[in-house]
Amino acid sequence: MLASVLNSPQAIEVNIQIVRAFVLIRQYALSHKELTDKLKELENKYDTQFQDVYDALNFLLQKDKKLTEHNNRKPIGFNQSKENE
């Protein structure tokens, strides 16, 4: 968060205030049934959408990792440069 990037008392204080604000919003939301139901509905909707994004990112990361491993492997076969020596 902010305090981990900027190591100053003001950054730490702002970070604490941000966390407190989110805690208050969460408590307010939990105290109101209708708002809580809407929040849960939104969480479920966006969790599935973000899961698709996470799956795509993981696929791309694995693809890059496999490509790097493939390019860094020791080649097999005949090497002409050693024959000329």
C-alpha cells in the first residue's frame, strides 16, 4: 500500500485512514440487508468475470514460461562448428 512505497509518517497515517474507511463501509453494508444482498450479488458476478481474467493471465504466463524453457533447452543433433575444429 502507500506506506510500503513511501516510508513516511504521513503515508502511514493515510494508509491507516484508508483501512478504517473500508472497515466502516463494510460494517455499514453488513448492517443493511438490502445493501448486503446487492454486494453479494455483485461479488458473485464479478468473481466469475475475474476468474476468466485470472485463467487467461495464468495461461499466458504458463505459455511464456514454456516458451522460455523451450528456447533455453540444450539442442540435440549434429553440430557443424565442432566438426571444423
